Amino acid sequence: MGILISVSIILIWAVHLIYSIMYVEVDFSNPLFYIHILLQGYLFTGLFITAHDAMHRTVSRNKRINNAIGRTSAFLFAGFSYKKLLKNHHLHHKHPCTEEDPDYCTKSQNFFIWFFTFFFRYITLTQIIIIAIIFNLLSFINGETPVWFYFVIPSFIGTFQLFYFGTYLTHRKPHTPEMMPYHARTLKKNHFLAMLTCYFFGYHYEHHSKPYIQWWQLYKTKV
């Protein structure tokens, strides 16, 4: 099931991206134009969630298949190094909300300061080059403008969605007793909204307490 869901997300992301670039007209007066952008952003989020599950080895029991899917998802999301993500994510689980947590901003709880701290900790020159290459390859399909709207902007939407629902809301202060020992809270949503906002990643206390649970099973563990 893990392989099926993960590969499906990757394929749907790719098919919708190519379809949008080739066939969806950039028309600011058409609501469908915005729906396609938002959908592609949501699929970008799904790519990272897939890579994230691979980091916890829940995509496949076969290590090679698990890591191959993780590397592919991380690369397609933003040219990420899966190896670096893996190292940082396990530091986040081991030292949540401390100086040793690469996802946390100890200097400020301000949303924008934290977001840009988070963003620049992960962005590298190699990533920028990879994204530029992908951008230019996609531009051959139907010109440069559609790539901005269906690849670049959705990737930022996905990044924002992951940060806001999966890091900022779930780890910001105040850190109450029920958040311990993970410094993580579960967002109060019904399952539909939890899936819509961030693939159940808002059930964050449950994820930290049971990191071996796949993202699509997290709703079953909600306290």
C-alpha cells in the first residue's frame, strides 16, 4: 500500500503538471486557472510528505525501494538532497524545538523570521541550479509563462503549506505540558480538514510519538 500511494502521488503530480503547462490557459478571469495552481501546490505538498514517510522507512520494507521513492520525491519537490533531509529530519525528532533542531527558530517565534530561517537553512546553490534546469526543460513544452504558474508558484505554495501546518502551528510556543516530551501539538481539525491542510501532518503529536505510522494512517491515532 505504501508503494502504491507514494507512486500514485508522484505520477498524479507529474501528469497534472504536464497537463497544466500544455493545456490550461493562463487566464486570470477563469476560476479553473487558480484551481489548477492550488491543486498543483497541494500535490507538491504530497511529494514532500512522501519523502518524509520514506525518511521514516514507512513507504516500503525494502530499503532500496523505500529510499529510491524518497530520493525521487525530494528531488522533484525542489531538488532536495534526500541524504541531507534525512539527517536534518532525524535531528528534528531527536532534539525538537532546541538549538539542535534545524526546523526550529530559537531566536524568534515571529512567523516570517521563522519561515525565512527555515527556508534558508535548506536552500542550496545546487538546488537553485537543479530547479533552473527543470524550469528550462519544462519551458520547452509550452513557453516560460505557464511554468511560473504551474511549477514555481505551486512549489512555494507547497513549501508554505508544509511550514505553516506542519512546523509553525504545531511547534510554536507556548509549549504546554500536554505537548511534552516532543514539544508538539495536534491541530484541532476534523479529518477532512486535516487531510486538506497537510495530509494529516497537523496530527503532529501523534507523528512524533509514533513516527512509524504512515501519513494516511495518522488520523486513526489522533488523541
